[in-house]
Amino acid sequence: MDGLVVTVVNPAGLRIFLPMRPAALPDAQRLAAWARRAGVEAGVELVAMLPDCPAAALALGEFADVADWMKSPSRTHLSAGDWAGLRDWARASLPVCATPWSVFNDTGPGLEILPGEYWVETGTAAALPLEMAPPEWSLLQQTGAQGPRLALAESCTGGGLAARITALPGSSALLRHGFVTYGNAAKRRWLQVRESTLARVGAVAEETALEMLAGALRDADIAAAITGIAGPGGAVSGKPVGTVCIAWGARDTEARVRTCHFSGDRWSVQYAAGSVALGGLLGLLLGRD
């Protein structure tokens, strides 16, 4: 954790600053959601240089002028990816509220803080205690250096899930390989999805996702498969934009599969699909799915 300053935030507001290449945007969104949960208005701003501001503020990521900016006691700087620091700062600086758990689905009983991720109360069925970390980081921590090796089979997400995992240091301990099988020919060639399955139910179907999963598991211990319609076009009868089939499982165990109907733009559908896949894998490893 870099330069943690504990300051109780005034309920009037919290400003969260990110650099112009906001790899930490999901982290900032989680923090803003936590602040609102605690009764504090929060806003996320992308800036090239940190502005002078009298109110409580937090800079998340790397800025050239952070040393001078930090001279005010009401300002805090945390490195991107310091989820423990983010959690500790929120607990120390915001009004007290219960630490939320996460459920990954297309609908949830709580607040949707990011596409596909809902915050719920402790003890909710299938909920996971992520402690402000993203699901990809939690999955990496669950597997460890000698843990199961992961393979991914992605269609509509175009490798986005693999990118989220490989953005983390140490991800080589988890991810063995990934397939981006965007077209049907690639699904047949690289994952051995049967042509008869594609002809009968199409690319966006639970049966197709399960066959993609089986192909990915040939040389891995655990795997996830995603196939869907991210939009804005591509809808067919009975399968509107946002329809995504997600399968996950481990070798020699029964696979899980789910059809989700996500809302939002193309990025939202793709991000949500990746999060649900990660949530399924986490639940599998923790015995909570």
C-alpha cells in the first residue's frame, strides 16, 4: 500500500481520480459503490494531472504529480491493484457499513456495481467474499502456484476474459491457455464442437457452450466457455442481444452451464459474461455453486 492516509470522509462527497489509461476503473467503481453504500456521494474522474481540491480525494494509479498533491492531509494515494489497501482505506475512512459479498449473474438481489456483479449481504446463497478485489484476482489466490490449471474458450468475449486474468502479476500460475473461437469453423477445429450441434441449436446455446468447455478441458484441470450475442446486432429469433451461454467445470466432474440475458452495450455484455464465468469458477473451487 502506497501512502495510506486515514481521513474520515465528509458525507458531502468523495472524489476519486484515475489516470487517463484507467486500468483501475473497476476498482474505482467498487470504491464509489462502497462509499454510496455508506451514505457518501462519490464520483470517478479521469485526469492527466491531479487537480487541487479542498474535499476528501483519493488518487488510484500512477500520476507524475502525486508527491506534491499528497501534501494535503485530506488526500490519499493508492497503487492500482492494491485491493487490500483499498478495502482498509474504505473501512477506516468511510462511515461504517457491512462489508458486502458478491454474486455473479444476469440478475441479482442487491446492487449491481459492475456488469454481472451484484453486492449482497453476508450469507446470501452463492455469495462470495471478495473483500474489494476483482473475481479474477480472487480466483488466482484460490489456485496458487501448485493449483489447478485453467483453460478458456471464448467466442463473444473475444479473449477479454483471458486479458483480465493475464493483466494480473503471477497469472502464469493459473492460466494454461485460451482459445478465441469466434466463428463456427474455429469452434469445430480447435474445440471439436460437433457440426451437428451447431446446425441443430446454433453457436449460442448451452449444448454448444458445453462442447466448447469439453474441448478446453482436454489439456487443463478447470475451464470456462463463453458464447453469446454481445450486440448491437446479431439477434435471432428467441435469442436477443445480450443472450450469453456460459459453461464451467473441472475435469472428470459434472459441468455447469447457464444462459444469461445481460443488458447494456457491447462492452457491458462482454464484461458481465467474463465476470459470471469467473464467479462460476470461484464457486466451483469454494464449493458454493
